[in-house]
Amino acid sequence: MRAASGIALYVLLALAPLVLMLLAPLPAGREFLRELSVALAFAGAGILGLQFVLSARLRRLKAPFGIDAVYHFHRRMSYVALGLVLAHPVLLFVMDPALLALLNVFAAPWRARAAVAAVASLGAIVASSVWRQRFKLRYETWRGLHDVLAVAVVVLAVLHMQGIGHYVSAPWKRALWIVYPTLWALAFAWVRVGKPLVKARRPYRVSEVRREGRDTWTLAFEPQGHPGMGFLPGQFAWVTLRRSPFSLEEHPFSFSSAAPAGKSGFEMTVKELGDFTSRIGEVEPGEVAYLDGPYGAFTTDRYDAAGYVLIAGGIGITPVMSVLRTAEERGDDTACTLVFAAKAEEDLVFREEIGRLSDVLPLKVAYVLEEPPEGWTGERGFVTRELLERYVAEPLERDYFLCGPPAMLDAVSAALAEMRVPARRVHYERFALV
């Protein structure tokens, strides 16, 4: 119900600018293509405004879907918004080619220059997001650029609407087009000011740093002056280390310890992958950290099933360890199958503990190596339909939890679809948010 209500509210708010446009007073004697182009622009404006809300990390809003799903939706809706906004001038140029003169930013009126700048800014947001790695943009640089351009798009679009004035000529419409963007600005202010202030009042201290493998580390955190953070097994939080809580540099790390039950500390396990995580082993006990969370719908606590199939690729084992450790602490006797895939044997972190857990839990384990060493007796290659059918009894009665590289998730999802596993029983954690 919360998910359905959230979707309905999104549609309502996205279409609100279009509805406001159609309310009287309306300009008379305008061509169909002109009206259609304006309608598409207003719909695009509604979607653009809601992008601020989708990125605001409002836990109640994201809880039914998972923050990773919301962020991927956010990204795709930016394409939709760009298409709608671009359709606006294209239809006008088709209707009257003389309007192409408005693209001359040196001679065009200011309201046309505002429109051109808004479209260019939106295009830059999409291009820098799609090709961030190709442009070699650090995440923090991209995020700062994204913020500046997003605010510019909304401000310029509102200036263009107010300058044209055909559909916002009534005083109440002009007022609404000040109030509506103000709400978007408040969502942005919450992310950049409100949330950091909350984090600053709830710091954590790194109490331990230990190596789990050749390039994997576990960090233990203890709350300082507050009760700590409650979370469900499999969830994650955004972590800021060696920076101010107002810094743009923060990283999503999964909890690897059991869900708290009367304890305040917790652990997160991190693999050396990017600019920041490549130096994660240099973090020292006693350093201050700021966390924003918990987030994520990747948790067995939300789904009752006859059994669970946990499919992890590489460092995707981290949230799975939280699920298994929590099951041990609770004495949970739900049947589980763990399929742990990695490139090489040394990438199978927590292997010893997984072996111990398989002795105390109803847990069946399959290790899959892409590059197995000589004498390897486990599975070889990749996680396939055939492999899953060998290890999973009654596959249609199980819930599946997938966490790992995007290519693996896509391949395993396709295999499960071939097995006719209902989509409602397949749950993901996708780390590649941007």
C-alpha cells in the first residue's frame, strides 16, 4: 500500500504543472502543435522538480522500494524529462521555422536565452552522468557539478515560464510557480544542510580496522553520545570519513555484522575498488565518522518464505554476511542456500566463517570461481540456471537475494526468469548507483 501510494503521489505531483497550465485563464487562438509543445514542457518541468525529492534520501519515501531502485528510477526519469523538454522547442520549430532565430543567444530576448541555458544545463547533467567515468570525473566533482546544474535548470525554467507568461498570467498561477519550486528547493536544502546537521550531532568512532582478505577490510563503529543506529540485516548506510559531515564525499557501505539486538556498535566490510576505498586500510581506530542510514530493501526481514537463496558476487557477500550472522544470533531455522561467486579463490572472503555457519544453520553453500586454481573441487565458471537447479530445491517456493556486479545480476536475473521464478520473489542490491 505504501508503494502504491508513493507511485500515485509521484504521478500526481509530476502532472500538477500540466494541470495548472490547463486551468483558466487560457490564451485563445493558439495552434495545436504550439499547445502540445507547451504541455510537454510543463510535464517535463514537473518531473524535473521531483528529481530533487527523489534524491533527498527520505527514508519513509524510499522504504517500500529500496534506495538503489529509487536512484535508478531517478536516473531514467532524467532521460524522460530531457526528452519532454527537447520536444518543446522542436515542435515549435516544426510549426514555425522562423523561431529558430531564438537559438541566437546574442539577439534573442532574455526569456528565450533562459530556455536555451536550461536545456543546455539539463543536457550537461545527463551527459556527465552517463559518461562520468569516460570523462574521468571523480564522484565528488560530478556531484557538485550535478547540484549546480540542477538548481540552474529549475531557476532558468521558471524564469522562462514567467517571462513568456501565457499560462501563468493570473496572479495565483504566478504565486504557485514560486511556491512549487520553493518546495523543490527545500528538498535540496534538506540534503545539503539539514541532513549534514543531523549527522554532525550523531558522530561515530572507528573502534577497529582489520583485514579480511588481500584487498578487503572490516571497519567497526561505535556511536559517540547517542544510542546508535538500528538496521535490518542486509541494509547499508552512507559513510563520511576524514571529512566534514557537509562534505560531498560519502560512500555507501553495507553492514556486515548482525542486526543490532541490544548492542550499539556494528561493522561494515569494504573492498578496495575506487579512489577512496583503495585507501580504506589506512583508516585508523579513533577516527570520527558520520553516517546516514539505514537504507535498502535488501533484507530477509521484509519477506516471509519457505527458504532463501542468497546469491553473492565478490564483495556482494557483505550484506549476505549480515543476514547469516543475524540468523545465527536469532536461532533462525529457515533453510538457506548460499551461492558465492568470485573471480579467484582469494576473493572468497569470510570462507572460514561461512563454513562454521553451515554447521550451525540449515545452510547449503556453493562456491563458484571464474578462475579456479588447480585442484579446485567447487563450481567453475559463472552462476547459471543449471547450477541453481542443482542446488536449490523447490525453486519456485524460495525468495532470492542477489548482490554483486551488474553483469552478474543481469545474468542471474535472466536465469531465474527462465526458471519461471516470480519476479516478486527476486530482490536486488545494486551498488552502481551512478
